[in-house]
Amino acid sequence: DLVARLEAKGPPTPRPPAFELTPPSSHAKPHQESLFSGGSQFRVATASPKPAAMGARPSVGPGTYVTTDVAACGIDPNPARFAEPGYMPALSKMVSHVVATEAPIYFDQIVTRIARAHGFQRNGGNIVETVRRAIDRRFPRSVEDGRELVWPLDATPEAIVPLRNGDLRDHADIPVVELAGLALPHVAGSRLGDEEILERMRAHFGLARLREPTRLRFLAAIKVARGINQ
């Protein structure tokens, strides 16, 4: 009798699911990305990235050094027109872009950026003079070890600049005022002597030893840092 009653009831009626998927609407929550790799329960909402402009470099935070992409200023370098007077406005825009990206920067490094962007492998005298004429006169200047240093607009020459990390640079092309930014934490609030600070600066750049020109530049940076710290 029990079997007969169970067979009479027929198959059980399926229960509705506890939830159902609905198509996305304009009121859907922002897309979320995992804060950690591997799908952690901790998640953070992220905005959809905007497409980068053609030729533009990704944005970087303050205190980061990047080598200028000259063409990113919106002008394609044209070596055939380099010496033409009518090309000077284009050159001026390129030079200003280099200064805005890398300053404080030595003038000879500006020449190198512009020359290489045009496919010139040497900084000849004519190239140097042409780039010099293209520099906006409003940019402040100073001199270090006989090299002209070009500063951003409204900057104060001779001010200490925190050492910028990022793209690799030869330490010889880092301004002394920026090397002073590296030395300053070792000078402030410590009794370290010059030789101890020199050793820490050498280690920072991974140098096997300090050649005399490098030693003199580092000492100049330490002197600048001590002058600010007094």
C-alpha cells in the first residue's frame, strides 16, 4: 500500500533556484577587480581605464624620472627640415617638452634627446646651436661643473631636488642638486662623515669604486646638502 501511494504522487515538483541571473542594467554596480592575485575575497572597485593617446607614455607619479619621448609632444621629428628657419617653432615645442619631462636637465642632454629623435647620432656644432636657439628664454638656468643646467618654468635654480628614480641614468648625468637630494637624509640628523656618506652613495649606484671625477661630484652634492641642513 505504501509503494502504491508513493507511485500515485508522481515525480516531485522542481523547486525554483535560490537566485537567478539578471542581465546587466544601467544600475549595475561598478566592475570589481581582485585586490590580490588568486581571487581573494577582498576586492576593490576599479574604473575602466581610458585609452592612452597615440604615442603618449603612461603617467608617472611625482619624483619619477622618465626619458622623454620627443614625438609624444605631437610633432614628428623631420631631419630634412632641421636646419630650416621655418622648423624652429616645431623644435621649440620639442625642446619645451623635454624640459617639462626631465628638468632639471643638463643642456647637453637636451641636445642629445633632440638629435637622437631626428636620427642624428652625433651632437655636432650646428645641432647644438640650433637647439640652443630653440630653448624658451623663460626657463631658468644655472651652471654645474661647467655644464649648463636647465630648470622648469618657475623653478628656483640651486634648490635641492629629491633624487628621481625610474628610467636608468648614468650618475654623471644626474645634476649635483639632485645628488644632494640623495645625500640629504644621510646628512640630516646624523653624525656621518663625508667618507661614510660617499660609501652609501657609491652603494646606491652599485659602483665598484669611486673614480676621482665621480668622487668630486658626490662630495659637491654632500656640501650642498650640508649647506641646506645648517
